Amino acid sequence: MRKLGTIDLEILHLAIKENGTFNENHLENSDLKRLGVGKLLDSLASLKDRKMISLNNDGSFSITQMAREILWSNNIPTWAKILRLLQIKSCSLEQITEILKIAEDKVFEEIEKLRKNQFVLMSPQRQDEKIIKIYEILPEGIEEIDKTETEGFEKTNFDKPKSEIEILSLIDEIRKEIQDSSIELSKKESIIEKISKLKEKLQI
């Protein structure tokens, strides 16, 4: 995934909100005007150089397919979009819903799976006299989403509790170490058979 900063995210989100294309008026009427002309032009130029936006003949900008593939493509599972977003910035449930344009109940369902698998952390924060639940990505979440760059999204398994995943991984590691060891074949086969039975007994 191409790495985005928080300002990059704001600009691309503005494009999404404006059906893919935005102009000077849209920028002026958004929170991005706080950046000032120089900073904003630098940010637009950087996104253009990285092929995240394209300049149109009328001076407007359009988000590219490459940029859509980061957070707004139907090819990306919702849980992966959430982790990618939280890599850029910590967000409330409302912010995640608004940026990703996904129904709140769907976002909540996916983020709960991520939280139970210890990929994200929820922490209450006080904002404008209200307590807001803010979600942030954990090191395990960063590792998991980074793995998808080479392995794809299918290998991430939310069906089993994390403890079962860890046990399964450990059993497979032990089996491999025995297979690679120099102990005599009959003993090796006997131990591997016992490990397989253990795995069956644990029903994982």
C-alpha cells in the first residue's frame, strides 16, 4: 500500500465526498484551508507526483484508481480498510464510517473482530465535554496489514480466538522442528503421530 499522511487522507477524502473530482472552491470551503496556500499546493503536488490525483484541463483534480485502491475499493475487505485507515490516524467509529463510506453497523462488527484479535485498541477520550471511543492500531495490527501486501487478505483468520491461533501455530512449529531434526525415523514418526492426535483432541 502507498503510505499516506493525515493531510493526504483529508485531500483524498474530499475527492471521494465530491464524487471523485474537486476544485479550488471545494478546498476553500473545507477544513483544508487552514493549511494556507503554500502548504496546500505542496500537498497537492506531492499527491500528483505519487499518482494519487490527476490534474484536469479545467484546473480541478480527480482521485486516481491507484488512490481508490487504498481505502475505497470493493476489492479490499472492510477489516483491512479499517486497519489501513488506523495506520494513518486514530479515529472514532463515526470518523471511520464517514471516511470509508461504510454503514456504521458493518464498521462496528468488523472493528469488534479486530479488537478481540488484539489488532486494535479502543480507548475513551474526552472531546468537547463528551467521552468518545477512539480506536488505534496495535503493533499486531500493523504486522497483520503489512503481511497482506505480499500474502493477500485470505490468510487472515478471525474465526478462531487468538489463543487457538497461537496454539495451532505452536503445534505446527513443533512438528516442523521434529521433521527437520536428526532423530531416528521411527521415533520421529511416533512423535509426529502423537502431535497429530493432540491437535485432533484440541479440535483445532
